[in-house]
Amino acid sequence: MIKKIKNRLRPFYKVYKVWWSEKFDKKKLPEVINFNANDICNSKCTMCNIWQQKQDNEITPEEFQALLKDPLYQNVKHIGITGGEPTLREDLHLLYEAAIKALPNIQGLSIITNAIQKDQVIERIEKVIETCRAYNKQFSMMVSLDGYGKVHDEVRGRPGNFDSAMAVIHYFNEKGLTVATGTTISKVNVWDVEELLHFFQKTEHYGRFRVAEFIKRLYNDDRNTVIRNFDDEEIYQLQLFFFKLITVYEKDPTYQRTYKSIINVLSGGNRLIGCPYHSEGVVVSSRGELAYCAPKSNFIGNGITESSLSLYKNNKIEKNRIKSENCDDCIHDYHYRETFSEIKRRIYDSLWPRFYGIDSKWHNIHKLISRFPITNKQKTVFIVGWYGTETVGDKAILAGIVQELIEKYGKINLYIGSLYPFITERTIKELDILATVVDVWKKDFIRACKSSDLIIMGGGPLMDLEVLSVPLKAFQLGKIYHKTNIVYGCGIGPLFDKRYEDAVKKILSLSDQIMVRDEKSKLIAEEWTNNSKQIKLSGDPSKVYLKSLHQEFPQRNIISCYLRDWTYEYSRDLTPEEFLVKKKDFELGIANFIKKKALEMQVDEIRLEHMHNFVIGNDDRDFSRYFIENYFNDFQIPITYNKYLSTVASISTCMQSSKLNICMRFHSVVFAHSFNTNFIALDYTKGGKIKNYLIDENQMDNYLSVDNIITNYG
């Protein structure tokens, strides 16, 4: 019994310890030192000016050891040695030895290098490793790598630097040392880091990513053309990229939290995480000067000639200045344990989703939440669905629904529920829609439901998804508060799980109006409602909006492809192992089909375009890189992919100017047909929504099934 009580109290005790430490432990001494071994560099990096500096009064190993014996450093457990470029110092290993001798509690030491002078880097780091091994201390190593191939060379201003960096990494990997990489993202390489991540995933290499920041020790205040000078497109790309890192690449919760904070700062918000340099870190320069942090701190004195402890304690005005002026919007990747404010936010954020699950009960919690203050008499509409993960097709659906609502009601008050609000904020800006985006996992979801006249499940499929809870809970509240619930242009299926099928049946039963996009969905809806409700065949809502984008374009002699990764949900009749075999056959068949068409039509280029850029739902750019690498190495007609972001307008233009559109994503089929283009539909849904659409539109001549592709082109 006592053990059970202890286990239940342990999380609360951990939170209490964090709170107590932050509130009352004000006299902590640093546990981490960031030491700049020199103030010169052999790189000509686009993000700093340190390579233009001339080193003077460089601290000696003896001076460094004497400095570190100051009481300020008695609790130091880790020291990271950077530069400049630290391997330019011939006595580098002696600096490590000095640190080990001077710091009684030192546990680990590290280095970051640009690895430009490969042989020298290897020789000098080998000596560092030998020194650490002799004193039984841990050593870790990071190499700067800011892009794949020539991209890195361009960022660093040194041809061949990518190859030398990889050679250094491979050398130490073979010696048993795991070498991570650090990638700094600026305006120069913002569109190329996806290629680098692809390389890392393919080679099973681990690297970390950061956004370039103005840092005093790098003398880069004048680099505002490349540092934190992103336009809206670039900011959105970075938000997508860091979310991808969190979702499919970075496993460490500490670095995931850092990436979430970066996303928030990019979105215009504040830094979400703490910083070790508030209480546990200190910077020592190559001249022995002290600073509270590398990015923003002025030097507070010199530890060679003065007491480091006195300098650290007696210059709190500088530390407070940094906190008040710089910390809130600092995007630098200083990692730190979870703070008390983060814990509070995490607990709060986890509270509301407990009420929003498919099987959750409301327990009258909605009665405690007030409506939004709406002062006008316009119709108020709350659109829910899969927004926050929207494809280009989903954007067109939203635009079509809003267009019809405005045609019917005039001006409206519009709320849009979003699974990931930063995605939908981008969508309404792109489409020029005036709306308030509502996070469906917060209490504003209830407020929007209670405030609206119409609650609309806005297009897309009602299928095997846990987030069916969103329209289900919205419609439940709609019934409680006497709103009009509308299923607006949805498809039904695929549904394999009875729990999800039951959820869809409940959504239909709670609906006041039901409009579906295809005849098959209409028949299912009629059966599941026992013919008790009128089911309208509306077609896909995106077509309403696409009419306005239909125009004549000069034709390019290219084939445009709108492919996607084929995922398991449409092949539940196969075992996972059988599916993987068939997937490879299908991919090969698609590649051969594209090649055949390209040769027949004598096109100049094959271009892979993308209906989706977000990792949730699979970023199609990832599949394009894989597809080209694996199936088009030796094909005579050039094949390229669009590394930039897709919009409804950009896809519409590409489709209407291409000689042939090969379509796999469902809405690429809808777009291609709506624009009356020459197209072929590859039905990865195996007789599902793509075939349903083509049957309804009498377009089966443009249809190829999975089995057609494998049999005829595999």
C-alpha cells in the first residue's frame, strides 16, 4: 500500500523539486562552461565574421588551468570547447588536460569542429581523445554540416568542406566514437535542409538543427540579410521542417522541446524552454573574458586577472538586461531540462483532449465554458474536419465551402477548427479567408461550438481516424445547444475498425443535413441512417472553388506527376509483409509507366509536384526524393521535383500547363479533371474514393488500378 502511494506521489514530488529549485535555489554555481579556444576560423561562413578576426592575447593552457581553479567553477561537470575553429590550436589537447586537472567534478568534455583541414583535425582530436581517455573522462564530438554536398560548401565558403567533414565523421565512427552533426539554418540554406535530413535518414546518421541567431562572439550583427530574415514562405517551411524533426527523426524529448520552442518563436511567440545560462552556464573567451551567454552577453571582466566568482556575482545588471531584452525571443538552441512553467503548460494542454476523445464523456464540463463575444448579427459558422493537416485539396475544399456560405448568407463570422493551428493560419492567409482559427484541443473548441449557428464537418473522408472525435464532439455539442449540424461534401470510408464505423454512424445520426461527395458514400449514408434522412449528392466542394482558377496556359512539354507514398490503410486485406512486397512492385510499375509515357510523348522533363507538404499525412516531397533516387538513376529524360511549398494556385497553374498529369493523390485527380486536362489516375485506394469519383464523372478511361500498374508495367 505504501509503495502504491509513493508511486502516485512521485510525479508530484518531481514537480515540487523543479518549483523549489527555480524559486529558492538562487546561489547555484555554473555546471557548464562554453569555452572559445580561439577567436579565428578557417571557414568563410555566410553567418559570421569570425574568420575576419585576428587572434591576440590567446589564453595559454597554464592560464586556462589557473582560471578554472577559481571557486566559480567548482561544480562544473561539462565543458564544451568551440571557437572560432578549435582545431587550429596545436595545443588543443593541453587545454583539455588543463580543464580536467582544474575541475574536480568534471565528467564530460566535448568539441565542435568545421573539419575543413581533415588531417589536422583528425590528428589534433586524436590527441584530445587520448588525453580524456588517460584521465577516464567522457568525450563527445560534433561536426558542423549545413547542407548536403555543395550546399554546405557554399554556406561555409570552402569548396570540398562537405567531403572533408564526412571523411572526419567516418574516421572517428570507425574508431568507435559516435559523431553528431550540427546544422545551422539561415536564409542561404533554408530550402536545402530537407535534402540533408533525407541524407541523414538514409545513412542512419544523427544530427541536430538550429536556426541562425545573432551571436556576439561571432561578430555577426551585420549579417541581417541571412540571419532571422526569413519571408513568410521560409518561416512556414521551417515550421514544417522542425515539426518533421519532432515527428519522425529526433527521439530525445529535450531536443524535441527545443524544436517546439523554435517553431513557436518562428510563429511570432516567445521562447518556450528555459536556458542553462540563466543559472548553470558561463562563457569563457579565448582571452579569458567571462560572459553570461554567447549570443547576447557583453563581457563582464577577465578571469585571468580578476576573480571569476566576483565577476559572475557582481554583474547581475548585465544578466538582468539580457533576460529583459533578449531571452523571450531567443531562438538559439540552448537545451535545458523542463522548467516549472513548461510543466504547468504541459499539464494544462493535456487536460482538454481528455474530454475530446471518441469515447470520452463531457461530464457537463461544457457548461462552464462561455461563448465567444459576438456583437454583430451575421451568421456564425464553425467548420471542423481534418484542418491542421490539410493537403492542397483540403484547402480547395475549404475555399469552396466558404464561397458557397458567403453566396448564401453574405458576410459570416467564421471559425475553423484545426488539429495544428499554424498550418491552418497559413491556409487562410493563402486563400484570403477572414476567419478565426480554433485549436480543437483547447477550451476554445467548446466556445466555438456554443457560439455558432452552423457546425460543419467540412469535406474530406469520414474514415478510420482517431480524430473522428473532432466532428463527433462538435456535433454532440451542436445537439445540446440546438445548432445546425451539417456534413458538407464528405466521403465515407475506408472503415475497417468497428469503433470508427460506429463513430461515423453517430456523426450521421447527429447531422441535420448530409451532403456527400460520391454515389457510393450516398448509398452507405442512406443505409446507416435507415433512409430516415435526406442524403444529397453534392460532389466534392473543392470543385466550386476550382472553377474560378480554370484558364488557358501555354503548354509546357513536360509530364507533371502528383504522387504520394502508398500506405497500409488501403490494403488491410494483406498482411504487412505482403503489403511491403506489393508496394515495391507498385512503385516499380509507376516508375516504368512514367518512363513509357515520357518516351512516347517525347517530353523534355518529368516534374514531380506535391499536393501535401506536412509530415502528418506524409510530405510528398519526401517520397519524391526517395522515388527519384531508387527508380530514375539512369533514365535519359531529366526528372526533377519541386522542393518549395505547394499552393492551390501553384498546383492549378502546373496542371493546366502540362502535357500530361499523372495523378495519385485524390485531389490531384479532382483538380486535373476539373481543369479538363490530359490526365491518368493511379488508384492507390484500390477501388475507393478515386474510382468512386471517376465513375460519378464518367472518366473511367483515365483510370489505372494497382493491379493494372503491377501487371502491365511492373
